[in-house]
Amino acid sequence: MRNDQLNGKLNMTRRGFVGTVAAAGATVAGLGLAGCSGGGTGDTGDTGDTGDTSTSAVELIEADDEGFVVRATNTDGKAPKNECVLAFEGEFQEMHPMDWSDGNSGNVVYYIYDSLYDLDENYELQPRAADSYDVSDDACTYTFHLHEGITFTDGEPLNAAAVVANYEAAIDKDNNWRRRRMFIETIDENTEEVRIDSCTAVDDYTVEFHLPTPYAPFMNSVTQFYLISPAALADSSWDYSKKSAGSGPYVLEEYAQGDHVSILRNEDYWGEAPSIDRIDFRVVPEAGSRIAALQTGEATAIYPMPTDQVATVRAAGDINMVSLESTTMRYVTLNTNYEPLSDVKVRQALNHALNQDEYVKVMYSGAATPATSVLPEMVPGYKAQTPYEYDLEKAKSLLEEAGYADGFEVSVICDNSTQETKGATFVMQQLEQIGVHVNVLPNEAATNAEIAAEPEDTTELQMWYVNWSQSDPDGFLRSLLSSAMVPPTGYNTAFWKNEEFDAELEAGNAAPTVEEQNEHYGKCQDIAWAECPWLYLASDNTLLSYKAYLNGIKYVPQGIDVIHATLNV
């Protein structure tokens, strides 16, 4: 069977940009970050003041056909040394390659550890630790042919036995690592279902995964299955925040939670050697500080770029800025167990009370697309739904039908960054128009993660202003909306359960062709959209700015990629 017949159309084409930016000094393309995060792909505030959510002075962002909002006019600058500083809004919470939960951490892991395959900026599968793979005609056996001669940084060989050891560690219930969910599905508190029957070494450099039934997202899962030295796996005291154990192009130098992660070039890397000696991933939550760091050269690139600072970037002359469609979805989870959010009419009313077009302008200066499904348009299998038109009278009527003509009070948590607090404040102001009083509760990202992990019988979560990004439909539909994925198992923080949805999702994942998969995924979207477990906001573009002396930066599903970028020094 051809690889391109499988896995939900992984080889999706990006619009424009790819292949043309290299001529301008960099190649930037890709998706949103994988996973759940309060951070963002676009940032509008630079002062920390979240009170102004009007559009009276908004300058809309416009990108050319290649994705550039600003092209540097001064390209003669030099980097002070062969080191790159990437300033991020959000934190890096975990360095364990099988237990990270946020996209920023996954971005760093991508540099240190190899997976068998990767997804590139065009959603296309690319070999990494494996040279090739084959799929049986029944789509139940995947055979990977490993690249020979790869070693982990401790000298252990990356061979078939190492892959098997990693798989066995990943599914070990005692380890309970987050990546376990790629291979094991939780049906309920006491029941699990395996996605893979076995992982076996055929010979030293051939490994086979046997699936009980076809599973469309399998190869996408493989791209997030990062391989660890068997010696480290066997050492229960190994601290991945202090010492890495991968085979990737970089090794961990230092991890300071809440501040930075530093990585060094792996001088013994088996593949194409990276050019940049050292990369610092720095946490800079305040938007104004990020843009200032870029202006002074303290930062080489910043993510996300504040949307209200385009004029500043243009005036600097030595900075490029790009705006790219992403797979990031912005939404507010509505706890469907919490009255009155348990009433679908109330949830529909909230959606009719939110002006998505204004949200796009206020939050992203136009560099976003209003949500028209529970999947962003860039995700394979997307099916457009009938929008919830902004209609305050209809919203009030629905509230009255539900018995809440006078409105009600509810709380929403959000990360305490400039952008996230501003977004939650916008939601508060919109819902106030129909008598729904929203208390905005900004917290540290780690605190929100703890709140979101509480099981449904003890949770106090009512609404959560959040975002998610994945590159395949199952990564959204199962992770966020499946009955099996309510906390603490997963991220269905709407606590929404629908048997018909679950059945269609399983049918889609087991379907043998992309067309059949998308038919079932489309029905999932129909069901969820009508039930409104979320307040639907938008899919914002990836906004990235970087110094003109940085060449070859890319944006891939795993995040910012400068592995083979170069600096003019």
C-alpha cells in the first residue's frame, strides 16, 4: 500500500510561501505547535494592559503571497556570535521526551531526540531515524527500516531493540507518561484498549508494529514518538531536565524552568551537522519585552510577534516578519456538567453573543480566521459548519428559553500573559451584553494545567480560554472531545460526552481510505458544532519575527526549526 493513501492526508500542501522565501534569506512555513497551551501564535499587546479591546485604532496585518508582512531592508547585519536566542511567550514545562504536555517543551525535545519520522513544513512525512517504512495491504503492519550507525549520546546504539524498549516503556502503565496515550486508549476509568498489538525487532535494524485494526493517526503518532537511550530508560533516577539521553542534533546544556532552556550542538550527531553552536529558548511572557529584545539583538527570533508592533519592525529595517496560516484553534471550553452551561441552548447563546470578526481584529489585527468548525481549516478532514452568527437578540432569546433571561455569573481561567488575559477580557465584555457576567481569573500556566487535570467529580473548572494545535483530525477530535479523554486522562475539559461522536471517531480512525476517514470525521464535526462544548473563536496565524542575519528558519509542526539554519557572523 502506498504511504500517501494513509494517515488522513498528511501530505497536505501549504498555500504559497514554501520554496520562495529562501530567496529572501529564510524559509518559514508550517503549522501551529502541537498540544495544549495558553500561549499563542499571535500577540497583540506590549504593555500588559488588557483593558482596551476596541478596534478603533487597529491596523490590520497584510502579508504578501510569500507570507511576509515585513521584509528586512538592511541585510548587512551580523550576529554577535554563532548562537541563536529564541524568545517565547510561554514556558517550557517538561523536558521528558515521553511526558511533555505543552507545545513549547515539545519544540525543544524535537532538537534533542530523534523520532522514526517527522512531518515537515508541508505536512509531508520525512525520514529521521528510519530510512523508510512499508505498510501491509490490510494497513495493520508497519515495518520500519532504521538508519544504521545511529548512537545515543551515551554510546548506546539506536537499533530495533532500542525502539522496542522505548515502545514498551511508553505503554508501561506504571510510568504513566503522556505519550502513552498515543498507543493506548482509555475507554473508561477501568478499561483500556490497545492501538498496537505488538512491537517487534525483525532484525537489528528492522522493527515492526502490528495493529489490531487500521488506525489512521498512527504515522502522526510516530512523529511524536521520541527515542531515548535504553540505558536511561532503565535508570529510574534519570532526570531528563538535567541530562538528555537522545540521538538528535543537539544536547541539553541547562534547563531552568520558567526562565530558559539551553542546548548545545551535538558534535557526534549522525546526520547533517547543524551550523549553530548554541540555542537558547527563553521565556519572555511580556510582549513588549520580546519585541525590545529583538530590536536590540538580545533575541534572534521571537514567537509570537506582537501584532501591534508591525510599524516598529518595519522601522528597524533589519527584521523580517511573516504571517502564516496555522493549525492553532482558539476556543473557550464550557464545562457541560456545570449549570447553566449544561444546557445546549445556553452554550449556543454564548456563541451567538460573540463577534468573531471583532475578535480577529482586536486580538490578531486580522491575522486569523473565524472558527467555522472544531478543526482549523488547515487540518486535513476539516468540514465547514454553518457559523453562529453574531446576533444578540437571538442569544438573549435562547437564554430566556433556557430559563436564564436575567443571565448568570461564571468564571473563566486563562494564562496570565498579556495576550491570553486580553482574550479572556474580550470574551467577558462580549458576554456582558447578554447579561452573562464573566470573572476573568489569570493564572500561571502550570496552575491552569493542574486545574484542568482535576476529574469531573471534583473539578471547579467552569470555562477555560485556551488553544490547541495538532496536524491531524484525531489529534483534535479524540484529544479534546472524546468521552474517554475527560480529565485526568486527557484534555476534554468541556467534560462533553456523546456516544454518536465517539462511534464516528472510531470509525474514522479505522477507515482504510482518506475519503472514508473524512466522511466520519466530518460527522464528528457536525455533532460537536451543534452541541457547542466550546465557545468558538478563531484560528490565528503563526506570527514570527527574526533578524535578517538568521537564514533558513522554518516553522514545522513541532515548532520553530533552526536545526539547519545559519547565522551571518
